[in-house]
Amino acid sequence: MRTILIGLGTIGQSYCQLLENRKEDLLTNYGIDSKIVAVADSKGVAIDEKGINISDILSVKKNNKSVSELSIGDKSKTSIDLIEEIDAELLVDATPTNIQDGEPSASLLESAMKTKKNIITANKGPLALAFSSIVEKADYNNVILKYSATVGGGTPVLEFGRKCLEADKILEMHAILNGTTNYILTEMDDRGLSFQDALKEAQELGYAETDPTLDVDGFDAAAKLVIMGNLLLGKELVLNDLKIDGIRDITQKDITKAKDNGNTIKLIASVNNMAKVEPVVIPKDDPMSVAGALCSVKFVSEFAGEEIIIGKGAGGMETASAMIRDLVEIKQNMRV
């Protein structure tokens, strides 16, 4: 499958590594021979329509260089040029999330759909801002659009709801969707840290960015909830529809008060009659009450009742595994 890969941060590199590690398995079991014919990072591009050696991509990134150092193809090309001009069946979008206007991912998806390229994206920005429009455009252009990596990392949150509960009716969902905030709240609870101290530790461990706004103010969880609500509950949500409160104002006084009553505080994203993200006091022995950087999702369905799925909600290899899962499904759908 001829592939254009845009974005070579942790997720993009992890996707390459998994392609390399599972090369024989993907070919033998699924008939997938994934050939990266063009790749772009933030500083340049590389093009080889015969296929770029994945180990070369990983090697140049390991040395903190741009893929343009590979000296392959026209270095003046942009990411959009690659999509519009290179013959390929698939775009893999591993660009950083931007919930302000969805760029550059929104334009990449638009170009891919116009040129009839199937899409795997790990970028939740465009979907959080214009889910229905993007899905409709993909259908109109007869393009397969897969985005299971946008929610839950490697934990198959969307796939569980979409496939395992397809014969049921999901009524509502409640979820811990952001591992960074869950880590911070866990450390505040278990070790008595202040919010600022727990945040600093999360940053030192690589859970939180230098600017932690998306995580601690609830926007990351909200973007994921929009995708879940649209796909699994048939809502027509955009990010601005949600009531969003983060955890910046949670103090040790709040934590202690909850703890004294056998409870804990978690940042919960929920969708039923309305969609919202807010800190919620829940029993510490609630199955949803996971610790550290774990995430959990509670599905409430008409017949099966409550079901909870728990797993790592982030991480390069975890997210890349969801992208490989999408790759397999695209290959299977292409055969139909």
C-alpha cells in the first residue's frame, strides 16, 4: 500500500517502528505491503516513489535531523504538494493536535479526500471541530477515513463501542480520557502533592507538555468526547457545544475532603443529555477510578448495562498500534 506519512514526532516514528517490526506479519496475515513513498516532518520532505527505507527514516530522526537530509526527491515540496502530486493509496496523518483551527491536519485531510486517498489520522483537532462535515466529505469522495488513534491511544475505545456494542444501544458514556490529568490527581491524592508540584512532576516524566493547557484545562478530554459522542451516540457535537472545566483549581483541601469520605476526584468526560468535562467526586472503589496515567471508559447501554474498558490512553507505541489496527481495516475494506 503506497503511503504518504506526514508528521514524524513520537507517534509518526512509532508508526514507522511498528511497520518495520510487523512487516512479515502484516504481509503474511493481511496482505499488507506498506510502502512509504513520501514523508514529511516539520523541516522538510523526502520522496521516492519506489519506497523509502523505513530504517533510514528512523535513523535520521534518531539523530535529530529532518528527513530532508535523506536527499530524496524535490526538497521544495510541501506536505500538501506530496498529497496532491504523489501517487498513493493512503495518507497517514501524525501531525500535532491543534484545536483552534485544526491545522495543518484539516488541510491535509481535505487534500487527501480530493485526491481519493484513504486516511488514517491520529489528530483529533479537525474531528473535534467539524466531525460531521469531515465524515460526510469522506463518504462523498468514497474515501475510507479511520481515526481510532484519536481516542484512547492503543485502548480500543471507539472499536469497542462501534463493534462490540453494535447490536445494543449505547445510552450514555462517562470517561477518564486524559492520562496527564489522571496522573496529577492521583499524585495529589496518594502523596499529598499540590497541583503545581504534581504538574511539574508530570512534565518531568513527559506526561505533560511545557504548556499543559490542552490537558489540565480539559480541552484534550473534550475533543475526544466530541469524537465519541458523534460516532457512538449519533450526536452532532462540536467542541464549542461542551461545558468544559479543568483541574487547575483543585486544591489539597478538595482532595482531602473527598478522601475523608472514601472518595477521590477525577476529570470526567460524559455525554448523555448533554456533553461536559469536569472534575467529579467518585467513590475510590468505583471500577472507573483508575490510577496514574491510565484511562477508563464506562459505556451504559440499553441491554448490556454498564461496561468499562481500561487501558493506557496515550503513548507513542500504544497510539501507533491503533493506527496499525486502522491500516488492517482499510486493507480489508479495500478488498470489498
